[in-house]
Amino acid sequence: MKLLVLYDYPPSPAGLATQGDLLFKGLRELGVDAHAVNFESAQEKEWYYRWFEPEVVVGVGYWGHTPHLVLHPQRYGVTPVPWLVANGYIANYVEVLNALPLILVTSNWVKKVYVRDGLHAENIEILPVGCDTDSFIPRDKNDPKVLAVREALGVAHDQIMILTVGGDAASKGAQEVMQALSLIDSKAPDWKYVCKVWPQPRTEEQNLHDMQLATHLGIEKNVVFTAGKVSRNFMPYLMAACDIYAAPSRLEGFGMPQVEAGACGKPVVGIKAMAMLDTMVHGKTAFLAGVAQEIRLREATLGEDEGYETGHRVVFRRPRTADYRASIHDIAEYLLKLMTDKTCREEMGVAGRKRVVETYDYRVVAKRFIQLAADRLGIS
């Protein structure tokens, strides 16, 4: 098999870049003749089409990237296989995507979103995101590198560290976590809640709103927001530094940090919806809070990124679920259980690590891709 992988290459620490890079790494380790190129690099992609002559081009992104991931390789007679996450209403490119022999998506929930918006279910297969289980591993709490992370964040050795990681914290459910922590503060052991976010204008504004909420709840001294840029070399140690990973996300097409937390042997608090129904096992590898609210939209405004003129308005026949809110009382119950029961944390962590290694290791995912290419495209 000769394969060209399109993603944010060379990879940044972002989720889509990591998703593509781990697939590329897994394929190369399995002996596949594969090359990687930035999905927006038209000239370099054409260069590979001409001399490498790939049989398949797999591209990582969302439906709005169809011109880069699908239309461009088709122009040169190469079979594209997009590997897509969900990102709002699929307003364009439905005809183009439905004509493909194979579309990969990251979870059953993402598949349901695409089918809801008009894609044919028979063309869609689930391929989860891989995890580097050689880097994300259980580590001793007294490891100097782990201790250094906690010290830098101002977390004492005897404090329970709860962690949320995301582009911003609110979309990962941090506001619901803070409300839950305020409910159990008087009952829980000493704790610190750390939100690691990516520095960008919208995140800076969201951080202010989130910290205002922490102040309003009276827990601001126990909440830390950190927004510095970090590499993938640092993330396994940040994850290892926490005791509980909490991210009952409002919108989640896969949940890479939750899976990485499991690989590190950390219990997870999530939401009983979306991709976490695939990646987490309630009561065994995670506690999944119930859905308290669904935020629905009756219309959306689209633009050039979606293949329309700026300000294009779409009115839905039926309101569409835009995101979710997890039950604060469920989160509070599960956090208190994990904070006060070390054995429960350890057992859940062991089960989480086992599941990730067996199901989401990047080599396992690469093998699954090779099998799908053979079954659906006749390429081996």
C-alpha cells in the first residue's frame, strides 16, 4: 500500500495534528510505504501525486476541509479517504462526500451527526484516534518530572489534583466541574483544580469568565488556569501529575485527553453522551455524569470556511443539538467518591490503562485502517 497522509504537518500539539501524526507513525512502523504532507500545501501534495503515485490519500480534518482533503486529490486521480471529526452542521459538500467509497469518523456519535445531516451511513466507518501508550503511561507520583509539574502549578504533595485540558476549559465542562466542586468543598479532602488551556484570544476572554465564576462560587484559591504553550513531550507528565481527570465535555467527537488520562492510569469524570459512550466504560474506567441539558439551535450562520458566501443563513426544519451540559450533582457525587476513595481511583486507573492499550494504541488503530482499506477499497 502506498499512502499519503494529509494533516497539520509538521505536527503542532493540537488534537487533529496529533491524530494524523500517530496514524502516520503507526503505518510506518507496520511497514506501510507512507508519506506525510500538510493538508493545505497544494504544491507539495501535487509533487507527491506525481512522483510517489499514492494509491490512497487519507486526510484528517472536518467536513469544511473537503476542498483540501477530497477535491484536491480527486483532481489528480487519487482516491481520497477523509478521516473526519464533527464540527457543527454539515451544510455543504454532502454530494461530494456521499460519492466517496469510504469516509472515516472518530466515533459512533460523529457518524450519527453526519448521517443526520445527509451522509450515507453505509459509506462511513468508525476509526478511533490513536494514543501513544509508550509516552502516556502510569508514573510514580514521586517521579521528579511529575513532582516538578505539581510544584510549578502550586499543587501540594497531599492535595488531590483534578485536571482539565482543552483549547478552552468551558467547552470541556470546566464550569460544571467548578460548580460541582463548590457543592462538595466542605466534605472533600484538600484539592486543587487545574485547567490547562491553549493561549488564543477567545480562550483569554473565556478564562476571565471562568475565573469570575470561580470567584462567585468562593473557590478561586483552589482553581488554577494555565495557558502557556507546551509540546507533546510535556503532556504525559502533566497528565501523570493529576489524581483525577475531569472533562464532562459540552461537545466531544472523540476525547483524546480522556483517553490519554486512561493510558496514564487516571480515573476520568465525563458525560454520558457523544463519543464518551465509545471511549469510556461507566463505573469501570470512568464515571459518566448524566445529561442535564441539551442546547438546541434553530438556525446557523455560515461562511467561506463552509463553502458559502459570508453570512449565509441556514434555518433548520427541526432544532439541532449544538452541545450538552452534564449534571452538576452527578459530577459532584463522582468527584467526591474518587477524591475520598484511593482504591477506587487506582482500580479505575488500571482498567482504563488496559482498555486504552487494547483498543486505542496508535498501532492498533493503524492496523484497523489497513484492514478497512483492504475490505472497502481492495487495497493491501
